[in-house]
Amino acid sequence: MIYANSTLQILSRRCLKTRRSHETGLDTDRAQAHQRPGCKGMIRFSDVTKRYPGGYEALSQINFHLAPGEFAFLTGHSGAGKSTLLKLIALLERSTRGQVLINGQNLAKVGHRGIPYLRRHIGIIFQDHRLLFDRTVFDNVALPLVIAGYRHLDITRRVRAALDKVGLLDKEKLYPITLSGGEQQRVGIARAVINKPPVLLADEPTGNLDPDLSREIMALFEQFNQVGVSVLIASHDLALIERLQRRTLVLRAGQLIADGVPRTEGH
């Protein structure tokens, strides 16, 4: 789905501009950020640019700060840079310039061997679920814990708790192919939160779902946010974004053009 320019302009105007000067003046506290417990769940971009070989600039001088426990949407037309921004947070890509800090840690200083450990503190939900269809629901959700070397009893306890949270405890022995699209997405969410990460990222998690299922999935994200998880969701669904009245970052051609809570009609 591609937004008409006029639709994006309307959303941009409705977003209250909330950029502050301290977003680009962070040098004084970077050195000590990793020592502060309050940094858990924090995301900070400082003059971040991502340029690909050939000169294409997917993101240009992005500045924003997502506080611990905050819930925000990321929106914009196709190709605006939403997925690229999420990939930088998860270290699926590296920025060309600028600094990305997650939980107080400068990602530029994270080596190849440190990436798996960083990702244990970030839950990622994809639009296409990325489930293993030759494994059961239980095995799909358990995978991050198996890789991390957890004991069998701990894995069983945590997987069943996660499945219960998303309403799929009775389907743990089924295979993903037998589930509906909404149920598959909930399996992906259970897998993403199994490590109890302080940061949860979602790339178009409701893109293939009908409005009722979309509301159910969003209710799950709000529940995780209520217990202190920082949530950043890339979404095309303007109606859903305006209904939830959460902070919204608007990208256009790789630039952050608005940052705030969308105003409702008449305000």
C-alpha cells in the first residue's frame, strides 16, 4: 500500500512537532549511559544517515529519542526508510554516519560476536511471521531460548507462559501451517517476547490482517507496553495510528518530517 502525498501531509500536520534541542546534543551523557538502569528500553538516534552502495540514501540525519517504556509508531510512504530504521536498531544493517544507542549502548561499538547478545534484548516481529513450518508452535517460540542454552524445564515454563499471554497455549503442539494469519502473527509475537526484552520492534505487524485482528494484535502490544516494554511499530495503517493516539514519527524520502501525537479532527 502506497500513501498519496496528500494523506502523508495531513498526518504530518496533525503531529505535534516535539523535536528538542537536546536531541542533537547528547555528548555529555553518552559515556555513562550504559551504567544507568534507566537506559533499559531506550532508543536514541543522533544524526543517523544510512547510504547504500551506489549513493542511495535511505535515511538522512535522523534524530529522535524513544524513552524507556514509551510506545510509538513509525509511518511514511513505501520506501520512506521505515524498515531500514528498524534494521539499524536490530543491527541487521549498520549506519553510515551518526550514532544509534540502544539501552545506552553505542551500536557502532558492537562487534560481530556481540550482535547475538544485543538481540536478546530486542524483540522483533515481522509482517511475514518468519516461522519454521516444519516445527511446532512450541518449538518456534522456544527457538531463541534453545539457542541461548536455557535448560529444558526453563524453556517449557517460559514458552507456555508466552503462549498463554498471546492466547495460544492450547495450540502449542500444532504446526504453523494449520493456524490462521492472526494466530501465526501471535506466534511471532510470543517468540519475540520470550527473552523478556526491554525493546519490542514490529515491521507492519497488522499489514495482512483484517481490522478486528489488527485491533487484537495492537492490544497485545499495548499490554507489553503497560509492563514497561518500549514499543516501536512501523505501520501504514493511518486509521489505527490515529485511533490509538500515540507518538508518531513520520518519514518521507529518508527524512524525519514530523514527530508527535496525531491531532484528531477539529483540534
